[in-house]
Amino acid sequence: FSLSVAAVTAQVQQKMSLETTEGTGINITCSHPQKQIENYIHFYRQLPGRAPEFLALTARRSKDVAAIGGELWVSADGRSSALWLGRPRLGDAAVYSCALGP
């Protein structure tokens, strides 16, 4: 199945489309070279026909994201991040977005 990704602002960059097979983990990466220390990294997903759903945010630390059985990883310099879906299912096919903000 396919996962779509969308950059929410000009401050972040993402690949536009990713594919995986059911049960095979995948990283949804996000580059944010202009990130300032006070910025948080936000990840959302929008399932077909539904409103966007907040998944996680962090400033600098990696963290578990129980709602998707995955993890939000942040690089040491904070300029990139990745949302890892450990065992995605067909029901996880959605538009995944990252953003920077307060």
C-alpha cells in the first residue's frame, strides 16, 4: 500500500510518496534545516475521508508513538526527523505530514 506525505510549510521537506508492504516497517522522513531551538517538530496523519490527526511532537528527543506502534526520531542536530511505523497495516495508509511550530 502507499503512504502519502505532505510538507506543511516551506520550512520542511518530505518525499511526496512512500510505499511498503503490510507489516514491513517504514520511516517517513522530514528535513527541517532552518529549525530553531524553540521550534517543535509536529507529525500528523490524515486518513481518507477524515480530519487530520495529531500524532506526536518533540523539540529534540526521540520518543515512542504508541498510537501507531512506532517512534518519532530526531537527529542529534535537530535538522531532520523520522516517524517510524513499526508494523503498518492497510488501515495506516494516509497522508502523513510534518511541521515546525511553537
